[in-house]
Amino acid sequence: MKLFSFRRAAPDTKASRAQALVALLSGQRPQWTPRDYGALAREGYQRNAIAHRCVRLIAQSVGEVRLVLMEEGREILAHPLLDLMARPNARLSGSGFMEALASHLMIAGNAYVEAVALGGAPRELHVLRPDRMRVVPGTDGWPQAYDYTAGGRTVRFAQEGAGQLVAPILHVALFNPLDDHYGAPPLEAAQVALDLHNAAGAWNKALLDNAARPSGALVYGGAGNLSDEQFDRLKEELEANFAGAANAGRPLLLEGGLDWRPLSLTPKEMDFLEARNAAAREIALAFGVPPMLLGIPGDATYANYAEASRVLWRQSVLPLARRLAGELCQWLAPAFGTARLSLEPDLDAVEALHGEREALWRRVSEASFLTDDEKRQAVGYGAGG
């Protein structure tokens, strides 16, 4: 006789079924960033003028965006969250804080913020370096902690059970189709063009340093071969009299049956400048910066500089500013007793958008079929303000 035991079913809980597979793949060990952040930062941001300017242009613009705090369609002029965003810590201003976050996203694809709490409420926000942070997945596949390593020491930030109203770490990551935890930076997408642009610059520098160094072969047409003494003497004369920038353009005098045969292509034959400009345009494309704003010749996509600047703000700066503001507000709002708060960019304060804002105001003001409250809502203000 078989005995059957009945066990009470566990209550249903909300959980992603796919994340369990991620947990099996990663376990509970730190997941290392699959790219070399240091190499991208050095070769891109520090050594390439185009990539550096793209990152600075977008990050500085994001830092200049004025954020307004909204609750159910009404702007809140005074709030502790606004004070925290205006002065995140003693070292950074609000604009510097947002600029640092945007810069990390452009270079690493990831940005991390630490919340320092007092009495359960966040009092300071600190930007942490992405290359020092490691995700520690939990049993459900989601991050249960973050390890931050600096100076040979590691600090673990547990995301739950820390006695705070908000998690101690905010992780903002750009979309990455090949990684469950880390984002894919624009700088990595532009890596091929970046290497080409840097290689072209290094080649040009070497060309200037060795402008008169023969780029070919000296063919001896006499009988037999040169003796060791003749070969060493010829080599010394070439290095002393024809190598280096000081000897650029100096004519090469051949005698004794020697004939000069060039073996390499000239910069003109390689279309050197156009290849370098094409690489620069591709770098700008990866970041979403109109090449006109970077002074790259040969680009006439936009009618004028003002139009290119407007496109930069609409397609690159404002989407990134909204993303960062939304992530920060969603993370911090529960600490202030409500989840209905939202941080939004103030479009009226963006100089590059003044033309289209004036056109919008003109159209709305001339719409006689709209009430005053409807006109206010159409231009982004709450009704009855």
C-alpha cells in the first residue's frame, strides 16, 4: 500500500524565471567587467581628441541641465531631494555630480552612486569609479551586493538589510545585449575607429620625426656586393645625415652604382587625411555628436551650427539627462516618504532649444480653443499655477 503525503503549496511570489538561469551561470561570485576600462579610458578619453571632446560635450551639457522636481504634475520649489541634488557632497556640486555620472556612462557603460545615510535617510551621494566596482549576484540572479576595491582593500555594500530606506548603491548601466549586469559603452562601439584614428596620429608623428628617413631600398648595381666596411659606412651616413626632422627634405646623393627605389605608399596615395576624418566621424557617430560641432571637415548634414546643437541636445543630451534623473529619483524618492516624485529637465532653461520653444509658445498662445490651464499643460506647466 502506497502512502501519499500532501504538502501545502507555497504562496506565489513575484520573481523572474529567467533570472534563475543567470544565477546558475554566475553563482554568487563577483562578475568581472568583460572589457578593459583602463585601456578605453587611456586610448579614448585621455589620448584621442575626438573621443575626449565627445565625452566632455555630452557630460558637461548633462551637468548644465536644470532639473525640476514634480509631483502629480505640479512643480515643487523646495524639497530635501532638491537640496541633496544641488549639493550631493562637500566635494562636488550638483552639475559636477551629473557630469561625472554621464562621463562614466560614456566611457565605461556603467555608473555607480553610493548613498551615505544618517537615520535611514540619504545625506550625501558619492560617484564611484566603475573599474573598482564588481557585481555580486544573489541566488535569484539579481545583484545582492557590490564589492568596491581600492588600495588593496575591498568593501562590500549589501543591497538589502542595511537599515536604510534606499539601497546603498545605485547602478546605472547602458543596454548591453551580451551581459546581464554590465553596460556597453559608446567608446567600446567606436573602438575600431578609435584605433584607426590613434594609429593615424602616431604614424603622422613618426613621419614628422623621421621625415627624411629613406622609406625604400638602396639597390647596389655594381659588380659583386658591398664590403662590410662599405655597408657600415653607408648606414652611418644615412642615419647621421638623412634621419630626423632636422634633415627633412634633404636630397639624397647616390654614387658608386647605388639606385633608390621607394617601397611604401605616400600619404596622398593612402588618402591619409580622409581616412583620419572618416574615423573621426565614426567616433562622433557612436557618441551621437554631430561632426560639425567637432570641427571635422566634409560634413554638411546640418544647415548651421545652431541646428547641429539642437540635434545634439534632442538626440543625445536630453535622453541621457532624463535617464539619469529618473534613475536617481526612483532610487531616492522612497527615503522621502513618497514614490510619486519625479525629476525632469527644464526645457525652458536650455539655450539650444529656445527657437523651438518660442515656436511652441506662439502656436499655443494663438490656439483660442484652449483654456489657460490647457495651454499651461501643453507647454509643460501644471494647471492653475
